[in-house]
Amino acid sequence: MAGSGSSRNSNTLVVPQATQALNQMKMEAAQELGIQLPADGYYGNIATRDAGSLGGYITRKLVQIAEQQLAGQSR
């Protein structure tokens, strides 16, 4: 996310080119969960429950994608 909050992110991506895809996934997940993400990119005011729900949802989706890719490689 572009904005003031992105400069505080200490996470480093293994594949930096994935930034846009992960941001898109975050937006889609928030929309599906009914969580309003701030336009300025600062997530410090999001409720802990919402942040946890969003993180858990994204993690489940990433695991699902990885499992599908691994299942495709084993054939």
C-alpha cells in the first residue's frame, strides 16, 4: 500500500515483485470480510480483531495456493 504506513513496515518479502499481488489480495480479503481499510495506508487504527481476521484469511489463501501448486507438481 502506498501511504505513510508503508514506510513503517519491517517485513521484507522474499520475492519483492509480489508486493502488488499481496496488496491486491489484502484488498480483496478485506472486502470479503467487510473490513474497511484506510485509504492513507496506515493500519494502526484497525481493530486488533479485524487485523487478525484479515491476516488469518490471507494466510489460509496463501496456504491453499501453495497446496494447489504442490499438488500440480507431484503429478
